[in-house]
Amino acid sequence: RRRYVLHIRASDWGAPYRRQTEMKLTIKLRDVNDNRPQFEKIECVGHLPRYIPIGSEILTLSALDFDAGNIISYRTVSGNEDGCFNLDSATGVLSVTCDLSDLMVSEREVNVTATDGTHFADVNKVTLKLIAAKKDSDMFSSSNSVSFECKDTGVARRLTEAMESVKKSNVAHNDSEVFAMMPSRYGDNVHTPEFINFPHEIQVNESAPIRSTLAKIRARDRDLGYNGNLIFGITSGDNDSVFRIEPETGELKVIGYLDRERETEYYLNITVYDQGRPQKTQSRLLPIM
């Protein structure tokens, strides 16, 4: 969380009249970039036919950063001095840019890294074993024939666990035993979040710039306090990780390059959560064309 709003009450608990006053205290947390990106998969080994077409995409590298809001870029460190491979700095896609049949080696190692602009990930080695194949072979006619074996670092699971931990920490604890005389201010979590004017679909050009806002998803909850505090998320449908919804504002943004040749449409499962106990949610499917 970046912002906390505390409702503070002071009471003298007097008799016959109890006098009290309330105030709202807002605490804003300043984020510090103290984490470096980490690759989801490392030490990838793949078999690559020499006659694969120039421009073929052979592997997509992905790195995660525990700091909120950081945009990760990718770059090669070594092993690509002849420029036979290209690593897209924004998407992490590794593609072929030369005729591999001209190479006099049977294996190439391309070392890559990722950065958030301040910190760098550990160097990740990608091993490419070049296979001799017939030029007209259907088996090697596209990048779909390229397969890689990689080691999973588990960073995606750890990030998910960290987010779940943060979500649980935002739920108010039951302090009835400590403050037996002070009743719950907001009561039970009765209502389920509701979307407001949810869009039927969104049309976007593949040239949409990164960080551009496509829509603002709106929702409401009739409960008060934490019970009515809403968080937005994309729970499925973004397999290429090209979209992001701001958890607190509901702004849906483009964070990766769109490519109609790769994916013509997306169906994002948008979910809104309240912070009550038990937690209640509402989900809607959003087509993006």
C-alpha cells in the first residue's frame, strides 16, 4: 500500500454524557527502489535449426521486480558480437537476425540481463545449439519448432505470496478482546462490490504507446471503511503481460508492445476486491480488440 487513512477517535467515556472527537490522519509511503529485477527462468537451453527464417522469434525472457511501478528493460551483455540475434529491450523477445547457416560453430551462448534503470539482474545465459536441417523441411519452417528447457527460479510464486501477505495485512484485526467496550465502527461486510458503467469492449491500435491509458474501471461498495475499500486486478487473460490495471484507481494501461500477428484479441478478467472479512469480489470479462 502506498497510502493509509487512519480514523482516530478520542473519548473521555464520561457519565452521564460521553464526549468524543474524531480526526482523519493520512499517511503516504514513499517508495524506495531497493530491489533488483529477477528472471523468472534462467539457464535456458534450446535447439535451433540453422535454416530458421531471419526475424523468427525464438524465446521470450521475463523478469519481475518487487518494487511497484518499475518498468524493466532487457539487454545483451555478451555473446552477440556479430549481431546474429536481437533482444527487444521492452518485451524481452529474442529473435534471429542473420543466416545461421553461415555460422561456423555448433553452439552459441548469449548472455543477457534486465534492469529497472537502477539495478541489474544477474546475468542470464541462453545456450543455443545449432541443428543442421534441410532448408525446405516443414519441421523447421517457423519458430514454433524451437523448444527451450529452462530452470524456474520461483520468483513469480514468491511475488504472488508477497502480494497475498500484503493483502492480508490490510484486513483489520479483531480487537474485541482488547477493546471490549469499543464496538466495531463499520459493522459486518455485507455488500459485494459493483462495477459502474463497465465497458462492453475496448478497441485499441497495436501502435498504442506504452503507459497509455485505455479506460478507467469504476466500481463501488456500499459498506464503510475497510469493508468498502476497493482494489482492482487482472486475474486472467493477459498471457503476454501487456496490460496493467492500477490497483487503487482502476486505470487500465498498456505496458507492453501489442502485435496483431501474435494476438488479435484479449479477454481480460477484471476483478474488484473489497478489504472486508470475509472478503467479497466481483469479476467481469473485458474484450480488447
